[in-house]
Amino acid sequence: MQIAILTFDGFNELDAFTVPAILNQLHARNWAAHVTAPATRVTSMNGIVVERQRPIDFAAEADAVIINGSNRMHDIAADRALLGQIRLDPARQLIGAQGSGALLLARLGFTQGVSVYADGTGAPWIAESGLPASDNPFHAAGHIATAGGGSAALYLAAWLILRGGARADAEAAISHVAPAGETDGWVDRAIATVGPFLPPPGVGA
């Protein structure tokens, strides 16, 4: 599975690095998560500069897409030229949004049936997106998922693996990022959180 991690200036480091750190552990199964951006370099909200691995049009060919949050998402989601470069297909792709990335997801028109976690800082852009607010850090409907909160990227990664791989893959990948002595709790919590949003056994991804 090839995954595009859409990353923009002002990105949140936890959003940007957690998901690929987990997903790229499945490289033996030909999984690869790529930092995908409209510019050759993007700068985080705290000044960390990252070079992209794929251009923005890679999102159209990827098997899955994760939209990272950004403290500049209001302007990013209003950039019509940029929106025109992002071509997604929820009938074929698994698509997730972290934090304010849900605003971009809404502008692209892919949020039907999806809600998003609401906290104090996110309330303005949630209201602007038109998405229903939720008390849960993770929500998914079909091929679309949202996650909110500091470490909720873990849930998006678990969801992708459970949709495109196997439970054993998810357990192994999550265990590598869990704190020592807390592996079982982290694995169980992640799977319990995303489990209600997975298709029934025997139903295709």
C-alpha cells in the first residue's frame, strides 16, 4: 500500500511523523508512507523543515491519503488553485484527516457521514467546515476517517492497517511506538477505538 501524507506549512509534528513512523514498519509488505506536499520543503508550526518525498499530485495515485493538520489550514483550504491539484477518490482510496485537516477534507467534499472531535482550539474551524462535532477522538464512515487530539494519529494509523492489512500487523506496528511496559494497553486501546468503524468480517475494504 502506498500512502500519501499530505503535509503543508504550519503542520503539526505529531500529525506528520506519527503515522508514517507506524505505517513504514510494514515495508516488508510493500507499504510505504510518503511526505507529500505542494512545495519541495514545508515548515512545521515550530520551525522544523522537512523535504517532501512526493509532489502533491501523488495523492491521486496513492492507495491511501492522510491529510495533516496545520495552523494555516484556514488559508490552505481556501486556496482554489491548490484544491484543484488535490484529486482524491474515496471509492478507491482510504482517506483520513487529522485535526484541522478535516477542514480541507470538507472543502474537497468528502465528509458525508463523518464527524470530527471538537475541543476549544478546534471549534472555529469545525464550525466553518460544517462537520458535526463529536466527543470521540476518532470517527470513520466507509473509506473516510477523522482523528483529533494530540496522539490520535495513532488511531488513523491503526485504522489504515486494519483496513488494508491484518490485526497482527496493527498490533506489531503499534507495539513499536508504545511506551515500555504499556504495550498491551496501547494496542488494546487503539484497536478498541477504531474497531466499531471497521467493516464486518468478510466485507471488502
